[in-house]
Amino acid sequence: MDYQIIPDTFDKEQFNNAAHHPLQSWQWGEARKRTGNAIIRIGGYENKQLKEVVTMSLHPIPKFPFKVGYVPRSRLPTDALVSFMKALGAKHNLIFVKFEPDVSFDEYQKKNNRLLTSSPHPLFPAWTQILDLTKSEEELMKNMKSKTRYNIRYAQKNGVTVREQSTDEGFKIFSHLYFDTVKRQTYYGHNRQYHENVWKAMKEGIAHILIASYKDEPLAAYELFLFDNKLYYPYGGSSDNYRNLMASNLIMWEAIRFGKKMGATSFDMWGSLPPDYDRSKSWAGFTRFKEGYGTTFFRFAGSYDIVIHPLLYRAYNMVYAIRDLILKVT
């Protein structure tokens, strides 16, 4: 495979036809540029035909002339791509390039690339949950946990409704509920400007907004990504009002129905604890909620670094570990 830099003038539809995940799409590259990160798009060619693409964002290290490259949810890098990245990284003062491939752990084990270093600082969860959307609505409902099925019907019976509102106004409703949830549950979330930039870039054919309401009051909202016949659930938020009406259960069911209507064959819930998770840990509630819909647990390959400057890489990891320790203590 011959790898080349893809210019900004390249045809984005042709690019997306070779991409397989929304975080490798042309639009995601534009989203990263809106958030202030430089990006590099790379194409892999066979017989002058574009076969695969890579979108890498560059992240400066404050007060130092070095950067880190990040490639989320790509295909598994080949030896040829690793060599290309090493030369590219040296040219752009990259300490390393982090890859978090959208492939299973088993697939990685079969094609173990010895040029990759297991990352001590993964960004994405190692596990997710996947739902097969080729099944009928009756089968999907039957495969759910009984409590999940009951909660969906309870919400419907008590007047909760769900609609798609993939507009700027719909995004504002979603954003309000998302940041209410972040504040209420005290977990880390990107800031408003980041989410606005992502929406502005991804609403072009990828991002969709669903809103669950009761008597015209929004109770829950999802921002979903639809790409290459697959649905993703990256962001969601809910209100603290009328929690007894189970709007969150209904909106997930309607997201499933939306995916089927749009021709998606699977639904990636974006992140999860492993199947033997500790019920007392953070994320246990999210994991249990998703599990209620009859999903299958899926283990990703993991997080790997292409190391370009070994000494700087070791120093970077030491500083990162100290920073993590301080954040945990405080």
C-alpha cells in the first residue's frame, strides 16, 4: 500500500467512501480544525485507487515545540503505515502518534504489530456494547431485560414522546440537557464551544438529534452519529425533572428504531465497562442501562503508540502519570 498526504481540496465524498468510522470522516477532520487542532489526512492507495484513509489530529504540548498525534477509531495500522507515520512524525515534531483502532481485541491478537507500543494512557474505553439492528423490532424488544421493556412501555403510556430535531434549535435543547447532566453527575465533559464545533461540522450528513419530551418539556436528548450503515451514541443528556417517567429508556428505544429506519445494521453504544464489571464502580449505571437492551459486549484492540522520540516519550509518560496522580488526590 502506498501512503500519501491528502490535500484539503480532495473530494470529501470519495474520502468518506474509504472511511469506516465517523471519527475518521472528512467532517470529523473539519470538527477538529474548528476546535483549534491542525489535522493531517492520509490516503492508502493500491493501483492508484484509494483504499483506506487516516485522519490524524495534532495536539501541541504547552511551552514545548513538540506535539502528539492522535488517530481515533482507525483501521489497524499496517507496517507500511507505521513507517510512513514515523517519517511524518519526525517532520512535524511529534513525540508519538496514538492509535485506538476500531477493531476487536481478537483481530489485533491475530495481526499483532510489533512496531506498536501498548499505550499507558488510553483515551477511549476498552469495551463497548453493540446491538444488532438487523433483527426485527419484535425480536429486539423480546431480547431486552424485562425491566427495560417495562420502562419503555411505562414512558409511552404516560405521554412521553420522542422526535428527531436535527436542527440548530434541537442542538441547543440537547446542549442544555447535556451540560445539566455533566454538572449534576460531576463527570468530565468537553466545553460548550467544543460541542458546538462538533455539531457544526458533523450535522452535514452524520450527526442527528433526538429529543424526548413530556408536555412540551424536554426530558432527555441524544446526539447520534450515523456513518457507513452504523449508528453510534456518543453524547446524551437528561433532565432531573419527571425522572419517574422513564424518558431515558424510551429515547434509547427510539434511537434503535431510528437507526433501523435509516438503514443501520448495528448500533455502537460508544463505551462500556467489561461484562464482569464491578456494580459499585463509576460507569456501572451506564453499563447496566445499555445492557438492558440486549446488547453484546465488544472488546476493542486497545490503545497503541507509534513512538518517534523514545526519550521524550518516556518523559511525557512520567509527567502524565504525575499529573493523573495529582488530579486524583485533589
